[in-house]
Amino acid sequence: MNFWEYLGSRHQQLLTDAYQHASVVFQCMVLATLLGVLVGVATYRTEWAGNLATTAGSTILTVPSLAMIGLLIPVVGLGVPPTVIALTLYGLLPVVRNAIVGLRGVDPALVDAARGIGMSGPARLARVELPLAWPPILTGIRVSTQMLMGIAAIAAYASGPGLGNEIFRGLASLGSKNALNQVLAGTLGIIILALLFDAAYVLIGRLTIPRGIRV
């Protein structure tokens, strides 16, 4: 059976796996974005706090993904929980780092002007600082998403959802007639999803970032 015949015979399962893969990455990126921006907001004003936040995120990335998921299995079990926790943790660093860089890069004169017209601290953050920091934050989200697309494949080790199951089935049956087709289908599916997500982020950037501050 050639690759195209394999796709034709397995298209329903592949679409299901692709949907699950995209869904878990999207949900984890939402969590990572919310947590990352909150950490950035809490630490960007203080040099040591910002450094501590980025160092903590960097440390998480040094843990191999297979080891991370393996360590989580005894705590939260198999399936979705270890996948969501691991992916959310891995997605934090680019968002945190870019949120800190973006917030620190806001022109102090604009913040002073907002203060001068009576804006409170939370109002300045929500209406001045975060909108101006959004371009680098969005870049961090894009970088995190590309990383998580690949890391999510490892979730199959813990019976997690996604296209990693196709890859692991192929690797487990090397030498069989469909082993290469399974690995190739899973890998190409992840690449296509990554490109689609990135295209969506480009569109979001064009819709949400004024032309004058696009980077």
C-alpha cells in the first residue's frame, strides 16, 4: 500500500487525530498565554523578578519532554492531564519573556501622559501598556505554538491525544508494510497544523496590531 492509498483508507482516523492534536495545543496555548502574561505583568517592573521568571521558564525547557510526561503520570495519571500540564509549562517561556520585553519597551512618556489624564494603574496597564506590548507578546505565542506542535506528539507516550499516536504506532511496528506510512502521515499532519496555526496568527496580527507599530 502506497502513502496515498494509506491516507485514503485511514483519513477518518487521521482527521480525528489532527483535530485532537490541534485542540490540545490550542487549549494549552490559551492557558500558557494567560499565565505568561500574568507573570510578565507581575515581574516586568523589577529586574531581578523578570530575570527569575525567565530563568524558571528556561529551566522547565531543559527537562526532556518524555521525562516530563513520565514524571507526571504517577501524579495525574495517563491521557489528557499530563499532556495539558506539560504543554502549558513548555509554552510559558516565550510568552513570559516577550511579555516582559514588550512591557518594558513601552515609551515611559506615554505612560506618564496616561497618568497625567487621571488613569489608574490598572487602566494604564489595560489601555496603554498591554496594547503596545501586544506585538512581541503575539510573537512569543507564535514561537510557543510551533514548539508545542512538535512536543504534543510525545503525549502519545502517556496515551494522550493527537497525531503522535500515529507516529508511535509506526515506530512500534517498524518493518511492517505501513510503518513508514504511519510515521510520515503523523509527521506531515503536524507540519500542516503548525503552518495553519502560524497563518492564523499572521491574520490575527494584521487585525489587532495597528500598521504603525507592526514589527
